Amino acid sequence: MSVTTYAGTVRNGKVESSIPLDLVEGSEVYIVVPTTMTKRVAKRKANGWLIGYVGNLLMADQGVLVQTGKEWMWRFAVYSTSLTHQPMGPIGFIEINTATGSIVNAEQTKLSLYRYAQTH
């Protein structure tokens, strides 16, 4: 499969190409959205929050960029760690808003991780 890249801008929820395009009907199209926060920065933020607010034996890993409504988030799986075993999990997920850098649903995320720990 070959890939050709075209620049475009979203206006009123629709992608407008910077040049006229004549695509074949049924073509598969991928849209890449640049974010204001890199995956590396978001992962550091997630790990800092986990250590500071939930528990020091947790870590964020395996991040993916997801869209929730009009917002873009970095979603990381959360793992339980220890010096004596490999990371276990995922035991939950944490999301970082790419525009604000804030933890999405921080209290709910913390409670979800606590509940998992109590039941396993």
C-alpha cells in the first residue's frame, strides 16, 4: 500500500484540503491530527500524577491518542509495579487532555484504580 500525504484544515467540522483533490470513490483515507502535547510529555504527566495522587507502585504505559467528543486525549494503560515482579496489568486507564494537560476525570480515575486494588 502506498501513502500520499496532503495538508488540510478543519472548518466547521469538515476537512478542507489545501490543494484541489480528486480521490477515487471508496478510497481509504487516514487523518493525522497534530497535538499540542507529545506522547512523551503526557506519559510523564500521567506517571507524576499516579505517583503523587494514587500510589508509588503504579506506572502509565502503552499510550494511544483518542478523540472524545471534540477533545483529544492521550490514553495510557496503568500497571502495578514492584522491584520483585514484572509490571502487572493493565489495572485501569488514565487520560490526559492534549490541549490543557489535565487529567481527565481525576477523581473517578483514582477511585477506579483503588477499587481494582481492593478486589484483586
